[in-house]
Amino acid sequence: MTQTLTEQPTVIELVVAGAKQLTDAGVAFGHGTNNAFDEATWLVLWQLGLPLDDLDGVANQPVDPADQARVATLFEARIKTRKPAAYLTHEAWLQGVPFYVDERAIVPRSFIAELLADGSIDPWLGEHTKKVLDLCTGNGSLAVLAAMTYPDVTVDGADLSLDALAVARMNVEKHGLVDRITLLQSDGLSSVRGPYDLILCNPPYVNAQSMATLPAEYRAEPELALAGGVDGMDFIRSLLREAPAHMSEHAVLVLEIGNERENFEAAFPKLEVFWLDTSAGDEQVLLITREALVR
């Protein structure tokens, strides 16, 4: 018998084809995925309105021509604009929690989210931990996760960018936390409302040499949220100098520095810190007690 109908491609076939497109185009990853297959999976499932965590369950589902065209358009936009996928879908996930994001704020990807989820910070916390600051809050994701993790705390989310704070407000409202999270415009610690028992901070820390070679996907993000000066430590120097005045007696600061450990240790050679283990190793995030900062 002669087959007269063209067989429709399946979801998994679109994913595999999309992954090859992304690879051939040389796009950069790091905004929620770290490889072409995972990014293609995200784009295909999102565009088709399918659960993002169940590729296996829908892999063999056929895709009609209209949906194929919509998927193709999304891949074309990803390749042509070089924008992170999160800016195209307006959605990013941290620890299984969805957040709205657009070009006004950096795409959330902080390893501090892991530490909140797995309890790594908890040994330094206690009954005294009532007030939390998420400094450089961006789209508000860490502020939201902190409020979810510790139901008895109140959280301030602070950022210099009013644009980022507008995005953060959407996420605070999305997760029903307007009663527990207050958003503040603040240049560093200048306008916050301490003292705080826990400060979380994923600051601008990319050094100038690295900034000059960032892929287009990272240059699509607000430079204010990334650039940390010649050695990446400009913001962090003022933060560590000013932080004790905004911390309670037993407070701790959890600070993400990415790949800048060498520059951090050169800038603060005598500072006693605790390096915390993340999925990217134990050189990305550190914890500092108020006592160590004062000393």
C-alpha cells in the first residue's frame, strides 16, 4: 500500500533537530541550561504548552504543522537575537519554582538558591533569624525563595535598578508574598532597613577582562548586574566594609562570587570565610559572619 499522508514529526524529533540547530549556530548557554539538548527541550515543550519536566511522557506525541511552525519561529528568534531563552519565554525556574523575567533584570541562576533548598546555611541560623535581606535582588527570585524556605522571616529585596524592582514586584505578587517581602531601591546598602540576621547577595562580580569576552547572551542582560570593575570586586569591597553596620550580632552574609575566587582572596587575604558546596563546586559561594567582618 502506498502511504499518502506525510507522517508528523514527534516532540522528541523536534527537540533533537532543534538541538542540532542551536549547536550549529554556536549559541551560548548558562541561563537555565548548559547544553543544546536541554535548551531545545525547554523551547519545544514551552512553545507547545507541555510540562517542562516530562519530556519522556510526551516524547512520541506528534506535532501538527501549525505547532511545528511556532516552534521553528522560536528557535529562529533564539538564534537570530542571541537572547537567553528565558527572555523569549519570559520564564525562568529556580529549585522548581517559576519566575517571570524580561530584559529589565538578569536571568536568575544563583547557586544561593541551592543552598536555601538543601539547608546548607541553616547551621548558622536559629531562633534569632527573623529579618533577611536579598541585596541585588534582580527579579526577586532569591527573596521569594528565602520567604518560602523560612516561613517565620520577613524579607527585604533591594536593588539599585527600578526596572529590576518592577520585575521583582511581579514575582512577589505571583507567589502571594506581598505581606512578607518589601522591595527597596537602594544603592548597595545605602537605603536598606537593617539590622538583618541574614544577608543574601549575588552582586555584580564579573571582572573587566571577562566582561570584554562575554557571549552575546550575557551582553543581552543589564550590564549593571554583571560588571564588577577591573578585578570584579568593586561592589564587594564597599559591601564588606559597610555590612557590619546593617547586621545583627549573630548575622551572616552569604555571597556569590562566581569564578572570581582568586580575585576575592587577593582583595581580602585576611578575611575568614566559609566556602559552601554547590553543584558547581565549592568556590562559587561563601559565607561570612559579622564577627569575621568586624575582626
